Amino acid sequence: MKIRYSILLIFFLALSSFKSEKRITVFTIGDSTMADKSLNGDNQERGWAQMLPGFFTEDIVVDNHAKNGRSSKSFIDEGLWDEVLKRIKPGDYLFIQFGHNDEKPKADRHTEPGGSFDKNLERFVKEARDKGAIPVLFNSIVRRHFASGDTLTLTDNYRGKDNTVLNIAGGDTLIDTHGKYLDSPRNVAKKMGVAFIDMNKLTHDFVEKMGNEESKKLFMWIPEGKYVFAPQGKKDNTHLNIYGARKLAALAARAIEEKVPALGKYIRYYDFVVAKDGSGDFFTVQDAIDAVPDFSKNRRITILVKKGVYDEKLVIPASKINISMIGEEGTVITHDDYASKKNIFGEEMSTSGSSTCYIYAPDFYAENITFRNGAGRVGQAVACFVSGDRAHFKNCRFIGNQDTLYTYGKDSRQYYENCYVEGTVDFIFGKSTALFMNCTIKSLSNGYVTAPATEKGNKYGYVFINCDLTSSDGVDNVFLSRPWRPYAQAVYIKCNMGSHISPLGWNNWNKKEAEETVFYAEYKCVGKGAETSKRASFGRQLNSDKEYSPEKVLAGEDNWNPLKK
């Protein structure tokens, strides 16, 4: 099974690689507050640049070379800068942030502000420019040091702008610990005409506003006995946890939009990011869904699911309303349950129990996500089970065999825009009203595209508009629909039907009586499979498609129109 998932991942990565030549790379160099962190032992530490990919579109690649414990001097002396310089291409960006370790007295790290520190920053800028890159200078993020009369000492190096020690009596003021090292990036940026982002001020204001206690949530304050990586706990006021790194990366992103507008146009914002590489809030999609507040009526919650194959059985409860889930190219949610598979009690899971993803919440939106059931040809095995009302899928893929897409909710309205659905038998089925616009519907074997169970009295069932009906090689006898329930409805409008579609078009599922109650129709379809001279007698040819606009099909009682922005 792992081999199969690996092959799937390689396939999607190969597809996405075609875009790579057009992408801009943002190289980042700096210290531990910026660096990528190990994920071993459920490590909660992250650098803010580690989280930056979640704020850029896929046009941007963040290549983070920041390293723990490095100063501008040691980064050069260890050859780390030379490695970055070799990779830089014209049009790339270089983000530079040093200071924390330049302050330290160790000879292999220490530099002087106004002297050797400035010279190193100037070198980074000049050599990056010589390669055609665009450098951006940042100063250090703030340390979480709230001063009080009992704890402030000379060795704390809390200094004002004139580098004199401050005399602070209270404990509510966040104190600078970087001194003149904050000025060097600003001065070099002004001297060399490059963009400067004052990360210290941004983070200082943010942390101070949170206050002494609340700001601990940003840093590595870890309780004893909770995580393998720090069994004794930790109290660290310099390094960021997952939440803190995401918050500070957001501050950087907003500053980039302002200070580097050519790059800022690629910035995006999401409430949560899911990423297998640790650059998000969560590793699993389910954890992100669980974090969404229940019944969030006043705003839409956005979740970015970064590229990767997520093997999980996903449930979106009815209380998690107004979710937008956006994937990158190559984002796949997959599992391998099937109807006859036994659950933990030795009972068969059933068709409904086999799904990879369950959507019960109303007003769900998904874009660029592949929903997959990888069980193979083992009978019914659902990829996506949709019960919630006003569900909208755009550029999504539904991968499976029998019973791929279960439009379950009898009062559910669903809109599929530019989607791809594949399967063998009844691979689009259920009670819902569902409109498929500009979709590709692929039959993997002879069988039936749809099996509607439309409720009696419903005006609409399945409507396909401008869709392409395609097939695998050797497939030559596929019916457009057969009625799972007596009042099944399926209408195909201006669709392109391949030669695999049976001349009869419609099948009664050995239910002669259903021919009197179903509503099966076509309008101006084209292609070899659209020939109507031999169609089953209970199928119809419409004279007009005026009643089948998305606005009418999906209106319901609240006039829902997913095309309305």
C-alpha cells in the first residue's frame, strides 16, 4: 500500500514540476529564529521563514538556508553563503536577517554593528545583486523580555537608542535586547538602496500588545511531560513555536506586500495551513477541520492544504460551517475503505461507511483538491460523501471505481465546476440536486455514469452542462444513467459524449415501472455518443435549456447562486 501511495505522490509531483521553471525563488539566510526545524519527537519549534511558504502562491518557492546558531560571520566562514550564492538566479530574491548571534562574544560569531556586521550585510547585498537577485534586509525579531525592577541587570544588555542601560521599574514593558545591531540592516539598506523590513518593530509591537503572560503562547514555553522532544519542559523567550512562527510570518508577509510590491502580489492569507513538511499549523487535514470554531456564521474560514498525499478518513461535521479548503497542485486526500471491508466489530462497513471524505457541513467550498478512494475494484468504495447544503467544488478530482461520488443529502445542492470524476459503475449517485459545469466525466469500464435517487417532487436531480464524457481504452458500452430510485433525474445539456456511450443512452435497472417516473433528458449534445436515433423510449430531447441555468437549478428557497461573487 505504501508503494502505491508513493507512486501516486511521484505522479503528482511530476505534473507540478512542469511549472517549476517559471517560479521565482526566495532564498532566506539568517539564524535560528528564521530556520527550518527538525520534526523529530513532535518538536514544536519553528522558524518564521519556515512558515513563509504558506503565505505565497505556488509561483514562489521559499528556499530556507537559515541555520541555528549562525551569525553573519559564521554563515560566511562555514561556506553556507557560497552554497546559496551558487543557486541564485536572475529574478530571485534574497531575504537577509542576522543579529541574534552577531551579538554574542564568541570569536567565531561576533561582529560589530557599524563595522564588521555592516560589511557582511553589504557583501550579501552586493553579491546577490551581481547574480541578478533582489536582496531584502530584515533586522532581528524581538526577544520576549518584559522588564521588572527585580530582574533587570547590566548583564541583560537592555539598552535604549543611545546604547545606555534603561531603568525600568515595571514588568509590562518589552525591552530591546539587540541594541545597535537593529540599526545595521536599516543603515545598509539605505546606503545600498534596497528594501528594509523592520521585523523588530513589527514583532516588538505585536508581542508587547499581547502582554507578558499572553505572549508566552508565541514562544517555546513547553509544559513538562507533554512532548518527547522536551520531556522536562522548556521556557525559551527567543525561539518560536508553531503558532508564534505562523503569526510572525504573517507580519512579514504584510510588510513584504508594502515594501516589495513586485513580490507582494504573490502573497496570500489563510486561517490555517496544512503541510506535511511542518510549514503549516497542522500535519493532517482533520486537525485543521477540528480547529475550526463551531457555527462560525460571521466569516468564512480558509484552509490551505499544501501539496502532498494525505492518507486519512476526513469528516467535516455539520457544525463546521463556512469552510473554504484550497489545495495546491498535487494535493490528494486518500483512503482505502470499501463496503465489504470489516470494521473493528467485524461488521461490513457498507457503502456509506466506505468514504474517504464526509462533508456534512453547509456552505463548504473546495478547490484544487483530489478526493480519492484507493481500494481498487472491490465493489462500492466512495471517495467523497456530500450531505451538506450549498457545497461548491472547483477544479477538484474525484478518483475511484464503483460509487466514487456519493451526493447523499436529499436537501443538498451541490455545484461542481471544472471538476474531474472517474469510475466504473454508478460512480455519481445519490439523492442530491447536483450541477456539473464544464466537467470531465470518465468511465473506466463499461457500466453506468449515474444512479440518481432523486426525491419525488424535486424539480431537479443531476444536471450536466458543457461536460466531456470520456472513457478508458476498450470501454464501449456505458449508459448515461440508471434509476436507483423511481423518480431519478439526469439531464445532459450541450455535453460532448464519446463513442463509449451506449446508443440506448438510458437503462431502467430492470425496473420497467421506473420508465414512467424517471426524468432523463438531453439537449444539443455532440459527439459519437450523442446520436439519439436509438435512444431508449423513456429518454427525452429538450426543446430549450432555459430552465437549466445554474441560478435556477441551485436556487432552492434561498436563491443560492454559486456563480455570484
